Amino acid sequence: MTRRALLIAAAVIALALCLPAVALGHETPSPTPTSTPTPTLTPTVIASPASAPSAAPSPVVAPVAASSPAQGPDTPSILRPESPGGADIKTLTIQILVILSGVAITVWVILTIVILRYRHRPEAEVRQTHGNLTIEIIWTAIPAVIIAVLFFLTIRTTGQLAIPASTQVHFAATGHRWWWEFEFAGATFKTANEIHLPAEQTVSADLLSTDVIHSYWVPQMGGKVDMIPGHINRISFTPATVGTFLGECSEYCGHQHANMRFLVFVDSSADFARWMADEQRPARKPTAPEAVAGAEFITTMACGGCHTIRGTSLAGEKGPDLTHFGSRATLGAVALRNTPENLTRWLEDPQAVKPENLMPRIQMPADRIAQLVAYLEELK
Ligand code: CUA
């Protein structure tokens, strides 16, 4: 009776082990996704700034893009790589999955056969094999070979991901409590939570942190690398196609770890050059009367203690640079779409949107908040 239960359990577990492998194999029919630039990755985030009525009092931050579950920045599957390195990692993932599924299936099949065939054999008839050298060698050699193959495949992929001596574009990414700061080599501006990169050019990045260990990860661009305080790590990748890609922190770093995300906009060379040139210039002077009032009001508040708006008296360094805030698709490290409604919600109470982030709640009258929103959204 207990043997029958064991048998059923073995069969169920074997089946459970195989199912994910089957599903995964089904989802990825194309082995070389980078060679055929699929235009499926539309910049969903910017394309749909339709003012989501964010009146819901829920502290849970609404997802930024409601794209179809199979694609788009919200589902940055490593099985849909958009860089050669990402494709290498996908290949390795599939290889390891296939090998380990093979091991699992083999073990469960043998186990099932043995249980079925010998379950009624009296114990006295069981032949003991203790100390059998041949068997010992075989069951040591087989796992050793499997591990050696996995080791070889992993080392080979690691070699493919090696950082080249020189790259066309270099930037520094710094992890903060819970946002990202980006600074390009040879440029004078800093930006936050959204970065533009040129397609088909090899990019490298220095990864730093100001507080705890974060981890830089753009799943479709390749591996993840820790950002360690007081130590610089590096990563390199070559974005293959124009599009918008979600990056995220992949090392638990506190309450809002899940809301520490960023967007990578991969542009054509011309668009990238335009973006770089645009980011260099100081903040636009406000034009609408409400925005002008906001620009005046912001200097009377504590905002400049943390934020910089180049071209104004605000020169804080603790928080995101807001010089081109209005041109960003999202706010709060991709916590919300950047819409006047969401910015209002954020300014009314940042702690309600993203609890424990470093921006305190500042009591302000509604008309003042409206002026700040008008000004910040003009900072394109
Ligand atoms: Cu930063 Cu998790």
C-alpha cells in the first residue's frame, strides 16, 4: 500500500517536473531572435499616457504599462533577448534546462520502472551491491560528466559576455534608495530612472551604489550585476533593436525594492545624438503663468535640498535630477506614468505612493501643487 502511494507520488512529481520544461520549449521556437529584429517591443509606456484616473487610494503602485502578457516593457523575459549577450544567456538557459530535465526524467523513469517491477520481491532475495567498484565508478562518472558539460557551457557564455577593452558609449549607473542615476562619459548632465542608448553600438557601464547592494538588470539586454557601495562593477552589452526595455533592481534592497525600476530607450544613432544634445541644455524657462508661479514657488520650498534643476538655484544631489523631468515617461522610478494627475498624487503624498522612499510628505495647498505640476511638466 505504501509502495503504491510512493509510486503515485513519483509519477506526479515527474509530471510536475516536465510540465515547465514543455511550456518553456513551446514558447521559444526561434533559436536566433536577435538576427530578426521583431518590432513587437513598442514603447508601450509612452504610447499610452492616457490619463489613468489614479484616484484609487490603494498604496499599491499601479503597473506602468498594461501590455499584452507576452511582450512589452512590463514583461522583460530573458527568453526574448534584444542583445547578442541576452541571446547567449537565453541559449545557456535552454541548454541547462534541457540537460537537467533529461536528468530528472531519466531518474523518475528508472525509479518508476524499478518500483513497478520489484515491488513484490521478498527482501531475502534482494542482492546487496555494497562495495561494488564498477557501480561506484559509474554513478560518480555520470554526474561528473554532466557537471563538466554545464561548467563548460557556463564558462563559454561568460566568455561571450566579456567586457571589451573599449566601447562606443560609456555611462555610470548608481543605485539609490530606490531610484537610478545615470551619467554619461563625456557629458555634463545627470538623469534619473530613464536612459537612452543607441542601437547596435556596444555600451559599457560602471555600476555603483550609494547605500546598500542593488543589482543592475535589464533582462533582455543580458546579465545582472551587483551594485556595491565603495566598489565599481562593470557590465557591457549591445542593444540590438530600437525599443523600450524595462530594467530592474534584482537584489533585495528594502521596502520598495520592487519599485526600483528604470527604462532603457534604445534609439537610432540620430535620435540618440539628439537626446544627448537635448539633455545637455539647462532647464527650459517656464511659459504658462501657472508654470511661472510654480518655478518661483519651488525655490521657496525645500526641494533644492535634494533635487537639481540646472539653470535654477536648485542644486541638491540626494534625489533625482529634475532638469528634464517633463520629458520622462514615468516618475518614482517607473512607479507611475508621468501624467499631471500622477504627479499631483505624488506631490500630495510621496509616501502613500511609494512608502519609505526618501521624499517626505510636504503639506502644500492644492493650488500650489498645481503650479508645481505645471512647472515640472514643462521641463521637457
Ligand atoms: Cu535596489 Cu533592490
